[in-house]
Amino acid sequence: MQTSSDRHEYPAHWEADVVLRDGGTARIRPITVDDAERLVSFYEQVSDESKYYRFFAPYPRLSAKDVHRFTHHDFVDRVGLAAAVGDDFIGTVRYDRIGAGGRPATGAEADEAEVAFLVQDAHQGRGVASALLEHIAAVARERGIRRFAAEVLPANTKMIKVFTDAGYRQKRSFEDGVVRLEFDLEPTDRSLAVQYAREQRAEARSVQRLLAPGAVAVIGTGRAPGGVGRSILDNIRDGGFTGRLYAVNGALPEGRKELDGVPAFRSVRDIDGPVDLAVVAVPAERVPEVVAECGEHDVQGLVVISAGYAESGPEGRERQRALVRQARSHGMRIIGPNSFGVINTSPEVRLNASLAPDMPRAGRIGLFAQSGAIGVALLSRLHRRGGGVTGVTGLSTFVSSGNRADVSGNDVLQYWYEDADTDVALMYLESIGNPRKFTRLARRTAAAKPLVVVQGARHGAGPRGHAVRATQLPHATVSALLRQAGVIRVDTITELVDAGLLLARQPLPAGPRVAILGNSESLGLLTYDACLAEGLRPHPPQDLTTAASAADFHAALSRALADDSSDAVVVTAIPSVGEGSDGDAALAEALRSAAAEQPTKPALVVHVELGGLAEALSAATSTAPQPGASGPAPKTGGTRTGERADPRTGADEGAEADGKGTPGPVPPPEGAHPIPAYPAAERAVRALAQAVAYGQWRRDAADPGKVPEYEDIDERGAAALIKGLLARGQGLTLTTDATCELLAAYGVHVHRALPAPTPDTAAAAARTLGYPVALKATAPHLRHRADLGGVRLDLADEEQLRRAYAELTEQFGSPEELRPVVQRMAPRGVDTVVRAVIDPAAGAVLSFGLAGAASQLLGDMAHRLVPVTDRDATSLVRSIRTAPLLFGWRGSAPVDTPALEELMLRVSRLVHDHPEVVAVTLEPVVVAPHGISVLGASVRLAPPPARDDQGPRTLPPTY
């Protein structure tokens, strides 16, 4: 692309793909001199009324002078952006820097610009202007512009609404028949909230278009049964899809109009009527042709089953990039490539556009998997556990993202957040492309419904098909940040299903107190031990003895659920000899009826080889349609009764109740919850512990705390200092003096450490600081290693100092090697470390731990996302395993943790206010019974990124 030579190189980083309000996509990019014809064509398609609103007069066509002005920009004082679909512009925006009196101006001293929009009438109402405003505002801030001004005719209410709804602080005036709007471009809480809300609606809508289409075309359906495309076509048809279904095969003989009763065509362009979703199952080399045809037919989205992309190597990765670029150029989003497919069990849709031969039971669980194999295992396990083992619980939606080239877990979270059919979200992730955004979305989603995540590839690189930004954070840190965001982190897909079934069926526990009852003392004791191991507070097990009847279980469970001293109840049960299925059914009904009397407290069952009880619990609590009732019957699949599951998938052993020919289930009373059952006490208790922790997070999230304001913080002074320091280089570690000066601007004061290259300078430094002092070696191999003897403390006079100096140099080497310093002694306390780092993927992270072996050897560190609130700081101090040392362990004096929390809040403010501060380390921070002492500090600066998570909405780039 030709670039303007006025002032700056073409700013390629301003290019971005965005999702519009209706779920379609557009590309926003700078306008260049090559766009003259596009601009003229765009203008010709705008109505006379819209032209009048833009120029305040009839303006039927652009003159040559206009075209030159609107396509020649210096990318600093004059900038134009266009929103395009394919090669066509659908909207434009430009700003011109102005000075006093509204005249054109140049230079950073003029920080105001006039802004104007024009959107094609056919695309008005899609959120084009709102997206353009976000991007032009980000560009303006990058170029030193702090304020926009716009003049709008009073009748142009749509454009006035674009400005007023954006959430910026603004002023409005009315002069000479024109509304003048002026607004600051600094993001506000309201502008960010507006931006995130628009992002959520647009991305949710883009996923909804893929999961709830009115018409589906399967492209690549073989003429004979078998094969991927034909299997998906059969699964959609047999699943009872409520919309229109088409088969597409380029080799279809002339005159053939159907495949197994489904209308068939040689190209999607031949279909008479709209197609919302195309499922693509052709060889990778044919996919570009198919995508082009879909774009010409205005298909809204693609599920690409085809393999041969990034998972196959560099050539495939480039093929994948080209696929995403091509689809987005037509306004389409992609699930895949290398996807297993999508499922929506809603009665209004009933879409099984996947390779799963069975339509899953309808239910309230949303499932997302990046791996097709794991997706199969999860669908199979939920089918068995959700029906024949623990009571009916089914799926609302399933998405297999494959290589995650476009639609990702973030997009699906946006959809689930507002999906009334999904109560619990389960995700299997092998990579997180944008951890910063994921944690933001996860926090919001988890505040409304449980989100359970298991991560694969935790100890190595992710799948080759997943292109992600590298993170410098270890997996344990990422997991801690996810838990902070309310994510229920589990380690296996077994735990994923266990937790999901409990959360989908039972209310959240109000606390960690657990009542245990059952007919096996040994199983009760195992459950008791498991509760203690998971940090719960179990009551002693109540043994009903093996002679307990169903009525005894009912009475005991009723008492336990009504008891205010317990927050949850675990029922343990072993088989009753000789009773058979009748006894199982009676016990299931007894437990169900007792639980129905107290529906606000969770109950779980631990059973030992009780297939009959599990099936009875299922029948007693089922409300979902079953085979034998109305609706299409699923094909035979899964594990047959009595078979052992495939160990390669980790699927459970046990029976699957097929239920064919059985009457429909009996609905439970209103307010009753299906009771989840588990084959092992440890699994039940682990799921319960996760529910307890999540319930506590929900209660804490209701009052997240606040980011304190400190009157002594000099934000402007720090900004000026950082600007001056960065002028010396692209990235640098600050000197000791510069570090102390910058930290002091935020109220963090570091104890002075004076260099001591000779014994005489050491003595002079001690006289300056005042005795007692410490003598420290600061060489990298000795720094913060008091255990190696590189530190001498409590030196009371010059004689002791000189003796210590001689011992250090004799033991470790010359002063040039040791780099000794002298520092005034701080009050005794607990040595801690406070760090902040800007991770390129996760964002700013604040970490805390005890200095020395606890953090370095054992990894006992706690982490929080910046900005940290006062509640975050309080929990951060208490989150490490060695926290008791701060609170008077074994008779020691408790230390000043409020002062420590304030220090962390100040460091959080520093890195949040100044993204140029990419790393801060305070070590050691000595926390005494009264006050703290920062004895060592380092700060690293780097130029801030051009865009961050507070920047305009964008889709991930095509890596």
C-alpha cells in the first residue's frame, strides 16, 4: 500500500479488525492516497440527507480538491480512518488538529482536534461510528491530542447520540444553529464501561449467529454415506435441526437435487435464500474457493472442520492466516479450522453441527474445548454422568474451537454471560491468547454463573495450531490470577465434570461446614479425612449403621439440612444386601424428598457400586426429555452397560442407562435440585470444596474494595521524571538515585545505601548515616543471600565496621568484586519481597512473599492483578503459606501488616498510573512490629505499548 510522505510512515499498528453490533466484522485502517477511488465510490452510496448532515449543505459529489484533502494525511495533525468490508468503505472518520480560535494547527502544544464522521446509510445502526470513534480517539491520544470538538446539526440525532453515549466527559453548547460538543479523550470509568458493554454485545452476537442459525449449508458432503461432511450432514438432520439444511458438493451430478432427503447444490451460490452458517469440510487447498463463494452469498459465519493448517507447520500457519483474513474481509467469523464442530440443544434450534453422533441431552451446562479429542471425551462423560449415573444434567451449547484462529474462549464467554440457557460454563483450554482480557471477562462471568477451567499443556508449549502471545509468567502464577478472577481451576477433566455437575445441580454452600451421614462408618471416616485435606470443616460422621432404612436416611438428611451448624451435607451409602432395585429406588426417593424440603443447602451422595441407586436418583429428579419420550431418539453410542471405559480418555467405569422404550421421567417438585452422586469420597469432597471457595469468592466480589487515593502521590512529577529518563534510551534499569526518586514520588522511601569501595569510605558512610549500620556485598551472586555470609549486621562502631570489612574481603574477594555498601540498621522484623511486573500477555501483576528460601526455593508467592484494591492487598498478605510468620507465629510479635498493605497499594498505583514502569522489585522489605523498611529496590522502564486492554475494541491479529 502506498503511504503518505507528508510527515510519518504508514502506521500499520492502527489497522484492526472489529466486531460490529450485529456480529459482523469490519476492518479499520488509515486512509491513504491509494484510496481515492474507494472514497468516491463510498460517497456516491451515501444518501443526500447524510451528506447534508456531514457538510451542513447540499453536497452531491466530492471535488478533486476534496478527494485530495480526504486522502492525504500526515498521520499526526491530520488523520483519516475508514471502516471497510472487503475492498469497500462503509464508514469514515477524520480529525484535524486545531489551535486557538479553531484554526488548523501543528505541534504538541495544540492538543485539540476537530472530528467528523460519515457512515453509509445501509450500514447505519451497526455500531460503525462507535467503533470508529474508539479507534480515532486512541490514535489522537497517541499523537498528543487530549480533546475532540465536533459540530453537529441538531437534526442529526444519531451522531449526537454516538458522542454522548461514548462516556467521555464533555461540554455541549448551541450557537448559530449548530450543536458544538467538546469532550476529553482520557478514558473514564464510564467510557470504559460503555466500551466493554459494546464489546460484549457485539462478540456475543457474533457467536450467537454461529450457534443459532436459521439456515445451514454443509459444504463437502460426499455423495455416498460416510466421510466427515456427510457425517455432519447426517448429525444435523438426525438431531432435529429446526432450520433449513442444505448439502453442497461441487462434484454433484447434474440433475441431482437431494442427498438423503436434504436439498443439495453444487455451490452455496446456487442456494435460493440466505445461509447463516456454512460448515466447511473440504480439503484445505479448496477452502479459499469455498470462503469466497460464501462471502459472495453473504454467509454470516463458518465452522471449518478441515485440517492442514497451523497444526501442520509453517506453510499451514500461513494458510491459516490467509483464511482468517479472507473470512474477515467478507464480515464473517470462523470457528476452527481443525474444529470438531458446534452443538446447540435449545428446542428452538437443535443444532448438532459436529462429529458427535449423538445429540447430547438438553441442559444448563455450556462446554468449550480447544481439543477435539478432549471434546469427545467430555461429551461422552457428561452423557454418562449426566444421565445414567447422577441424575439428568445436559448441555446448552458446545463449541470446539480447533486451532482457535478467530473465535476463541473469550468470545464464547461473552455469549455465555448473557445466555439464559447456560447456568454453568466448563472450559478445556490448551492456550489463552489474551490472558488479560480472559481474566476480565472471567471475573464478570463468574460473578453471574460458575466458570470451571482445566488447562492442558501446562508444563510446555501449547499445540502448534495455537498462535498466542508469549507470557513470562509461570503456570502457577497464571492459575493464581485466574482464581482471583473467580475461575474455578481444576487439574483434570474428571474434576471438570465433577465440579460442573455439582454446580449445575445444587445451590452454593454458605460456608465450609459439612455434615456427613451414612450407613458405612469407614466410608464416613474417609469422607471426613477428605474434608480436612481440602480445608473444609466437617462434623464427626453420623453412622446410621448398615441396618438403616430409606426412612432412616430421610430423617437423618432432613435433620442435617435443617441444622444451622452445617452448610452442606455429604451422604455416604453402600449396597443393602438383598434389597435390589426396589431398595435403591426407595432410598433415592427418600433422599430426594428430604433435599426438596431444604432446597437452599447442597447435598451430595457418595455411593459404592450402586448403579441402581444412581439410576434411581436420575429417574427421581429428571426433567429433561429422554429417549422414548417425544423428539428424535439418539443413535446408540457411548459405553454399554457393564463395559469398562477406554482408559485413554480417562472416562469413568460404570453403567449407562440407555432408557430406550422406558416411560418419561417423573418431574420433581418445584425448587428441587437433582442430587449429584460420586463413586469416591475424594471426588465428591473436592467438588464441594471448589463450590465452597467459589461461593466465598462470590460473596467477596460483591464488595471488591477500592483503590485508595493518597494525597502525597506526585503523579505528574513521576511522569516528568519517567519521560526524561526514557529519553536516554528505549529501555533501562534505573540507577539507585533515580529509583529512589521515582519511588519517593509515590510515597515509597528506600533506606539509603552508600557505596563503600574502601574501608575509609565505609567508615565515612557510617558516620553520615549514623551507627549502628549494616555492611552488605551487592555483587549479583551474593545479593540478598545473607545465608552465604555476605551481610554483616548491627555494627555499632567504626572498629566493628573495619573488622567486618576485612573479613568480607578476605572471605569473598576484592571490593571491586563484592561492591560493598553501608546502610543504616532497620528495626528487626520479617523480611519480605514485593514485586510488580508488566507481562506482555497478562498485564500488570503484583506479587508478594517472604524473602529468601520461602519465595525462591518453595515458590511461596501470592499474586494479584493491578490495580490492586484495599481488599486485594489484605488478602494478598494472607494468601502465602508462610503468612503465620507475620501474625505472631509461636509467640513472636505480630508485625505491621497494615503498613505492608499500604506499601503494596502504592506500588500498584505506580505501575498502573505509568505503563512505562515495566518492573519493580522491593527486596528486602523488613516488616517490624511498628512500620516497614525498604532496604533494596530496583525499577526498570520501557516505552509503553501503543495499545493496551483499555484501548479500542479489536479482534486478535492474524498471527
